Amino acid sequence: MLLTDFQILRPRFELSQKETLDWIVDAHVKAEGDESMRPALTEKLWRVGCKPEHIAKRGTVFNDFSHRDWDNMEIYRLSRCPSGRDLSVRSKKFQLEAEGVFEHFFPEGAAPPEGLIQVSCTGYVSPSGAQTIVSKRNWGALTTVTQVHHMGCYAAIPAIRIGMGGLKNRTDIVHTEICSLHSNPSNHATDQLVTQSLFADGFIKYSVVRRCEAPHLRVVETREEIIPHSTQAMTWNVGASGFEMTLAKELPVLITRNLKGYLSRLCPEGISPNTLFAIHPGGPKILTYIQELLGLTDAQMTFSFQILKEYGNMSSATLPHVWARILDDANIPSGTPILSLAFGPGLTIAGSLMEKICGN
């Protein structure tokens, strides 16, 4: 099966990482109502959080992060709600934005896909954005909708597997990730500061097809494994004020300890020395751990570091952004193998082996 026609929609607001980190400090101080905590919180965030040298800017669908008028925020009205507005309000915002994403990717007159998969780890409403656009375009007898929800940052891999499973001609996959909906400024735990410094919003669409003359990625193999006895290493649950992530300190160790065995099963014939690695940039540390563990060159890892620097961690939408960048790079020749890796709750390792084809 082939992946082609990658289309990216950027969120309408983008802020530098320094601006965002400064806002996080101000928000936590406002939520607590204690100005004396500012120096210690600032030092902690800049020590454990992702710094501007690794992420230059991040995108968001709303402008809460660009001002300090707390009474006029869409979500973070911290004068009245120290945790931000409740999940029902955040879900309505997600619904509005997700429907707008599908309107953008499927305008009037667009050809209906036979299958449409919506992937999201940051919002779920029913009818979904995918269902709404199929109904609005009168595609009900032509397009089957499938939802891939709450799998975490690795969700692009199972989405491809699902798309391949029922494919006749074309299935479209759309990622709608609005991570900025789920900050909680009243929670000052270390892992919360880490995640608030990493995640961003992102939207991308691409197609799974059987035949293609345009440039594409040929999917050779996919594989997902759950590391035994690791269920608490990463969690992603629903809370009253939004979705809540926890990250254990031993997460990088668990991944690196199990990665070589996983790769031997994904690629039993070995990994070609000219392979590019499309690794989900959960953060700079996990990229560095994997690069050192596998002895990879900077050139093999460059696209993951690029996407992290330019956009931040966009949850499940991030890995497809890496694929799109590789496919668009004219300096990468046809036939280049691409090994993708991503991680999520479970603790799950998901990956794929692909080949870039430049087309006819």
C-alpha cells in the first residue's frame, strides 16, 4: 500500500517557545494566586521543560497564550477557574475546530474517498468532524467513516493499518490534534510542566492508495508491541478540566531497553545503512537516546529534529509531518528506506518500514 497527497493545515496562531514558556509561568502563578512561587517555578520549568534551542515555536488554534487578560480567555479564565474551563467547554471548542479542518481538506466539489479515518488523541465528539463532513457533502452512500481515538502519539501507525485493511482504491486519513486544550495551570507537577512545554496543535491529511504515479511512500511492514509490565510508564486519561498525561522517569530506559528486540522483529533481515529514521519527536531526550542507542548519524535523524524544532510535539499528527517532509525533499532519492518509530500508552512501541518512491 502507498501513502501520498500529504496536506498540512497550520493552526492560525504561532508563538515562540520563549513566549509560551513565559506564559506558562504567568498562568501557574495566576492559578495559585501566589506571586512568591514565581522564581522557583521559573527555574523548574526552564530546567525540566523543552527549551527554545529544541523547539523554536508552537502553533495553537486560539490566542489565549498570546495575552494575560485572564477574564477574557476562551479556556484559561484563571481568575474564576484556576484549572481552566471544564471539559465540556473544551470539547465544544474541539468540535468547532475539527469541523473547520474537514471543511478545509474537503471543500465543495471534492471527490469523496471510499474510506475516511479521523485520528485524534485530544478530542472526541459525536457526530465527529469526519461524520459531519460526510453528511454535509451527501457522501453517506459513498464514504465509510472510522474513528481512531486515544491511542497517543503512535496512532498514525494503526490508522495506516486500518486504512490498508479495508482498502479498494483510496482511504483518506485526517489527524486533528488540539493539544493546547489540555493544560492545567493549577497542577505544578514536574511531568505536567514537561508536557506543557512540549505539545502543540497540528492537522494533516494524507491518502492510502493501491496505485499512484505521483511521489509516495510504499508501506512495506507495520508492527505494534506492548512492553510487558509498563502500563504506568505513560498514561493519557480524561479529567474534569481536560485530558491528563503522566510520564514516568523510567520511560526512556524502558524504550531503549526493549527497542533492539522490537527492531529485530520489525526488520528481521536487518536495517540498511542508508535508512532514514522517522522517529516521533516526543521530546529531544528520546530522540537523543535512540540516536545513541542505535548509533545513528545526524543525517539519519534530521527530519525528526526538524519537525520538533519547527512545530513541537503535535501528538499523533507529528509522525505524518515527518513523512511529508521526507517525501518533499528532492535530495532524498527514490528507493530510500524509511524506518518509523513512535510510542504511546501501553507502553506501546509502534513502527513501520517504508520506501520512498519519487513517482513516474
